[in-house]
Amino acid sequence: MEAEELSAFLAEVKGLRGRGGKPVSAGNLRRYLLPFRIYNLWADQRVRSETPSLEAIAQECAAQGITAQHNKPITTAYIADQVADFERRWQALTHHHAQSEQ
């Protein structure tokens, strides 16, 4: 999904808007797209292991054509910098999911 599509989706379907009731700008959303794509790969592995393999995630990024700025490969160091946020998000989402099933 491109930032423009995400902006429209958030505004039309979820009712999430920015200042003045306008859709959140695509430029504002772009910075979140790369970490979100990598988080999805990390989360797929997190289901199977408490410590997902950063190397396997980097390889999966390469296989799916997920790259950093200027088409540079996603490195294990980049992923490692995101792990604390990924784990926080994982815990929050799994906690929320568990509560909604009660």
C-alpha cells in the first residue's frame, strides 16, 4: 500500500484525519511504511520464536524487495534498532487481542 492509499483508507474507512479534518498527509505517513513492512515480517517470526532471527528477516526483506532509502538493503543493524519498538507493539497488540476475547 502506498502512503496516498493509506491516507485515503484512514480517512474514509477509519475516520482518522489530520488537522482541520483533512486526511493525514501522505508525506507524514511515509516514514511509517518501511518500519511497518519490516514489523510484519518480524511479527510472523515472533509467533514462532521469542527472539526472531534478524538475519532471516533481513533475507526476507531482500526476497520481497523491501529496501531502505536509495534501494539499500535492510541490515540486521537496522532491524536491531527497531526490535524494542516491535516487541512493545507486539505486547500491546497481543494483550489487546487477549482482552477482546474475554
